[in-house]
Amino acid sequence: MAAYWASRHLSTVYSPNYLVFGRENQTPIDLVVGGNLVEDQHEPSPDDYVEGLRERIRQAHDLAREHLFSFYHLY
């Protein structure tokens, strides 16, 4: 299930993780190779974090909706 949730889908161009949580989940290999998914190194205030998260999810949903509409109208 983790692989499914982390995979980008052709119809939405986003992974389910990103559409639900607003970010990709880190995997153990990210810790080994030093991958850091945190975009900013400063710690935002809780209000700033929530606002940013809402905006990322809204943008992802809007784009996924557009891709779904065009994807299903091609077939």
C-alpha cells in the first residue's frame, strides 16, 4: 500500500499521499541517502504551516481535477 500511495497516478499527476497530506512521505531510504523533503529550513508558526498546507492541497486538487477532466475526455 505504501508503494501505491507514493506513486504518481497518470490521471491526476499526483500521488495519493500528496493529494491527502499535502506532501510526500519520507521513506527509510530518504534517511540513508540524506533526502530531505522539508522545503524550508525555518520552522513556520502553526498558523503559517496550516495556511501553506491548505494552499498546497488546494492547488494540487485543482490541478488534479483539470488533469482528470482532460484525461477522461481523451478516451
